[in-house]
Amino acid sequence: MTARDSGSEAKPEEMSVLGVGIDIVSIPEFAEQLRQPGTTFADRFTVGERRDSAAGTGDDARHLAARWAAKEAVVKAWSVSRFSRSPLLPLIRHSDIEVVTDNWGRPAIRLSGEIGNHLRDTVVHVSLTHDGDTAAAVAILEGR
């Protein structure tokens, strides 16, 4: 599910904000995690996400850090939407939250796996940024 195709059937007046999440990542610390010998941290990104980040300016860590922030922001937004209720999943696989881009580089979220099933009727809006040593993302969940 992506933000651009998941909300096409719904009328705007039927939708409301379910949750908002934000995350900030230190790019140097994130890059260090990626460089650790034997790390499997990069496995939390899909092949498409790794390919998209490599196709950018050559600073993979900067682009992956923004994508990591987006994944965390989605988890936080979903958590907020569940306020005072127990979590539906004991563990969320970050590889099930994928940042995809259109032909102009605009980001959207594609969900799969269990989180995709739970949020199948939810629109996910996302914004990513990076400046200096910091990457950040905001996610907004919208639904009925």
C-alpha cells in the first residue's frame, strides 16, 4: 500500500488523522552502525530502498538515515493511533515499511506483512528531510 494509491477511493470528508509520528536520526551515528563489521542493520531496508539511496548523491548513509527516520515515524504514528489500547503486533519488521519514490523523488510509504494488513485501510503521508548531520521524517496516518 502506498500513500498515493491507498486513499484514492475515500472521500476527504470521511477521513481523519489517526496518528502523527516524528523521528530524528544522527547521520554520523547511523553511518557508523552501517559500517560495523558483521552488521545486519542494512537488512532492515528493502533492495529498492538501498538501490534508491545509492542512486542519489553518493551519500548512502544520509539517504538511508532519512528512510530509517520515516520507518520509525510510521511506527510512532501507529503507536499514537493505538493510545490506551494494547499493541496489535509484538514486533514490527522495519523491512515491512518501505519508502518508495515517484519519478520526481517524492516519497511515499508502502506497507507489507502484518503491519500492511493492520493498516490496509489507512493512508500514510510522509515527509523526509536531511540537513547537516541530521535526518528527520514526519508520518501522518489518516483513516476512518
